[in-house]
Amino acid sequence: MKNNLIGNTYKMETEFLKVKLFFESDDSLEFTVLEGGGLTAPGHAEKVTTTIAEIRPNVYMIAWKEATGATVTHVEDHENGIVYSNATLPDGSFYTMKGTIQPFQE
């Protein structure tokens, strides 16, 4: 089931983390860390398998597991440009972030 995210690139910004998100398909996302805020190195890029659920038009819940074992869940409200992100790192630390999400501009 194709959704409006597929084929698009977005910039997510929280108070300490900035990430470029490219939605390749319904179950594939490539992310690139622009600023890691101490959580990860800038420039780190990875392709992950995703689960995407459309909550309502232009609002999505997206979840994935990274190669390190970190798990991430986003609620992305593209209508209002807001993202809620929860991440659990391999060491068990848990981060809850809120920020903006906008189409990526080179």
C-alpha cells in the first residue's frame, strides 16, 4: 500500500538531533544523521526496514530497528510539521524527542 511518504525526503530536527529521512518504499527508509547531539556520529547513514501505519491523512507512525539494535518509533504529523520520536539504544537508555519535520531542502 503506497503512502504519501514514498519517494520523498524530509529533515527531522529536535533540540539535539537532526536527521535526513528518505522513504524509499513502504518498508524501506534510508536515514542520514546531520547532527548527532552526542547520540550518534554526524554522517552516519543506514537503510532500515520500516513498518508504516497511516493514523490519518498525513500523520504516520513509523518504526524500525537499526543495525546496532537501537529501536526507533516516530509519529510524524506532516500536516503540521511536527515529529514525536522515541528511541531505545542498545544500552537500554531511552530518549523521547519532539521536533519539526519538513521536506528536505538541499
